[in-house]
Amino acid sequence: MVRRKKRDPKKGTGKKPKGSGRRLYTDENPKDTVRIKFATVKNARATVRKVKRVRKSYARKIQILTVGEQRAKVMGKKSVAKVFKSAKAGLRRARNAKKTKKKRFKT
């Protein structure tokens, strides 16, 4: 009896297929990926600019910046982590300002 290896699905299912060499968090759509650079403060600022202009939801932007912040912290790059943290705070301020502005116009 010959066993056939199951092929990986084309679209992401969120799980690694049994017997597959793929890891859990595979990048199913690489065109949609936002690359994070955090080697220097300059790289971090460039990443923040990219995240702010990309068409993603607020939650996804916060998630991307959090990943950058956490990785920088683990590597001991406090100044880089601070750049990501302040960018998250800026996004939150902008979103809250937008919400309060909407609220004022409703009433």
C-alpha cells in the first residue's frame, strides 16, 4: 500500500495540515504582509510611517506596532521600542479624537 502525502491547501485554514512541513503561522498572502524593521531607530520610524499609511484596520495597525515594540524590547533596544510605543499612543489619540468628534455631531 502506497501512502500519498496530502498536499497543502492553497488558502489558509489557520492550522498546519497534519504531516505538513509548514509551521503554524504561515504567511498565506505575502502581498498583504507589512514588513517590520527594528534594527535602528531610523528603521523603526520608517516602519511606523508605513504602518500609518497602509490600508488596514486600526486593530491590525496596533498589532503590527506591538510586535515591533515587543521584539525591540526583547533585543534590548529601548529607544526603538519607544518609537513603536509612541506611535501606538498617537494612533489611539487620533482614533479617540475621531470618536468624540462623531459623538458631538450626533447630539
